[in-house]
Amino acid sequence: MSKEVVSKKPFMFFVALLIVGWLADLVLNPFLQFMILLLMINMILGMSLNLVNGFAGQFSLGHAGFMAIGGYVSASLAEIWWSRIGAVGGLLQIPFFIGLALIAGGAAALAGWVVGLPSLRLKGDYLAIVTLGFAEIIRVILLNTEAVGGARGFYDIKGPGDLRLGPLVVSQFLQFFAMTLFWVILCFVTIWRLVRSAHGRGFLSVRDDEIAAQAMGINTTQAKVRAFALSSFFAGVAGSIFAHNVGYLSPSSFGFNRSVDAVIIVVLGGMGSLSGSLLAATLVTLIPELLRPVQDLTGVDVRMIIYSFLLILMMILRPAGLCGSHELPEIWKKFALTRRAWAAKNMAGRQGRPSVPRV
């Protein structure tokens, strides 16, 4: 992917996809609209975890914990604002909820820094166990905190209502679509630019050879903590969007399976490939729903069995993931060059082949 795509075209992508969202608002039913928003939330989760697992070479299983922090912080702040100051409406809705997402992401990033500073001195399986333990600690704390609903969950979470601009009505879905799309593009561009900066090269050097990176004067622990904090920030943003979109949070929503889903997105798309994370998030979100007719036909919920089988098959046939460590435009360019070289070789072979007389 060329630098011009990232530097000059994010706004064009945003406008084009916003038109797609407007068409989806007109055509699709509420369930499909919810699936689109969930898909984009999973994209943010996948790309943010890829920063740690793919680019920094660490292995985290605690992404659900940071998402939970972001969701509960954002929901609590909205509840406090509604009860003490009043409801937010009109043109202030979108910047208000973007601001809540920023605060929620900041809280998750702070938690990521606190957890990462001592634990990122560990490596591999040990780091995975520490991050998994952190996620479970967060879940248990939320489960036993009555101020945020405890075991019954945090319900009636405030969200934007329909926005009226004269005769024009902007629906709640379209507002969520615009906000989530904004964060998807911002997450992609931020990580893309970061890994191609001096700090990002430090992440890659730590991933490739930590001892050599230390010998070159790179503070490997600090580099890993930075990656961990930024990854946690976007996980908190995803939690904020999820909370206000669904309107209900439960500690069970942020269990081990949520972290595993994020890891599946990273591994399936390719470690170190942002466009691979986007593609994998699409598959992981939609395949269980596309398999729902199988359940209706058989009367047995075999969706997860088929889904798991497809994942195993994919890992056997494509162990590096769908995109490996490359981006989709790079893969397409390489495919086009290979096809062009193959066509030239065939043409040269036909021209040099001796003619065979006809009988």
C-alpha cells in the first residue's frame, strides 16, 4: 500500500463508506445494521491487538479486560452526565460520544500501562498468562461492583437519539456508523504510520530479535509498554462504542472468549497485517451468522463446530494467515506482476516453438 493511500485518501474513504452506511440505513433491517457495527468494532479490536501480537511480537490474552474498562467507564460517565447535567441532544451528540470514547480509551491505556510496565518484562506464554489473569481480575471486579450493576449488568446505557436537521433526520444507526467508521480509519492510519516511524521500527526490532535490539540501544521494555498502552487505548474505544450501541453491559460479555476472538482475528488475518485484520474480522463476525440456516435445517446448533473446522482447515492450508505479514494492495500487486511474467513467458514459448506441419 503506497503512502499516498494513507496520507491523502482517508477522508475520501470516510465519505465513500459514509454513503454506504446511509444506503444501509435505508435498506437493511436493524439486525443487519447491528452486525455492521459489530463488524467494525471487531475491526478495531483486531487491528489494536495486532499492534502487540503482530508488530511488537508479544502475546496478549487480556484484550477483553481493556475493552471492559472502556465500556464501563464510558457508560458510567454518560449516566453521571445524564443524571446531574441533563441529556445531550442535537449537534452535540456526536462530539460528546467521541469525547467519551477518548476518555474511555485513555482509562484503558492507563490500565495497559500499569499492567504492562511490570508484566512486559516477561515473554511468550508467561506474558499471555499474566494478561489473561488481568482480564479475569477486571471481570470479577465488575461482577462484584454493585455501582455498575454487578452480576445483573449495566443496563439502560445512554446513547445518541435521532438527530433532526430541519426536514432531514439522521438516524441513531447512521450516527453510530459515522462514529465507528471514524475510529476504524483513525486506528488503521495511526498504527500504519506508527509502525513505519522510528518508534515503530523499534517495535519490529523487538519482535525480530530482542537481544539485538537491546544491543542497538533500544529500551525494549519501554517499546513494548508503548505498544501495549496504544493497543489498550483502541480496545477501550471499542468498548465505549459497544456499550452505547448495545445499551447493556454484562461482565460475561468480556470473558475469555472475547479475548480469544480478538486473537483469532489477528492470527487468521496475518500477524503484522492491518488489512488482514480487517478481512479476518469480517469473516469471524459474519461466518457464524451465515451458518445460521444450517441450524434451522438440522435443528441442532452445529454452527460453532463448522466454524471451528473452517478455522482449523485455514490454519493448515494457510498457517501464516490470509495475508501473512503483507497488506492486500501489496499482495494484489505481487499477483499482477506474477501473472504478467507468466503471460510473457507463455508468449515467448509460443513464439519460439517450431511449427508442426499439418497432416
